[in-house]
Amino acid sequence: MVAGRPAAALAVDAARAEPGDPLRRAYADGMRHLVDGMERIRRKSGDDSPDEGTILVELSTMIGALVLSRACAGDDLSDRVLTAVRDHVLGDDEQTPEGKDTSDTAG
């Protein structure tokens, strides 16, 4: 999530900027760059036609997790948010933050 750190840090400032403001334009350009990069990564991993909607949801989820984690810094909730989102985005969402398997196949 290193590339998403500026996206999380500047989101509020960009949202407050007036339409046409250089910060808002730069922010939108940066977000487009992140989406394009995620599409390239998906293609390299064998996905011939990555779904932009899924990529936008994943990117929004990751950036939101960073914002929430920072807002809870110093509390164990901060790490739990990041762990839960990481596991979900990477497809390990059948694991709880404590590592317990919650899938139907767990015995």
C-alpha cells in the first residue's frame, strides 16, 4: 500500500479544493495512475481483462483502510483494520484477524 499513502494523506485536502484547483487535478491524475498500475499488475498475473469496477473497489478499500488506521493510531484497532483489509484484498478473507479459519471447510 506504499503507493496509496499519498492518496490517503491528501484525500481530504483534494476534496476541499475547488474544481480546477491544481491539487485536485494532480490528485485525480495520481488516482488514475494507481488504477492503471493495478490493471497492469492484474494483466501480468494472467487476468486478460481486469474489471475496472473491482479495481476501483479494491483501491478505495485500501485507501480507506489507511485513513481509518491512521485515525486509530496507537489503538490495536489500527492494526486490525489493516490486517482485515489486506486479507480481504488478497483473498484471505476467510481468515479472522486472529488467524482462525471461518470457511465452511474448516473442521
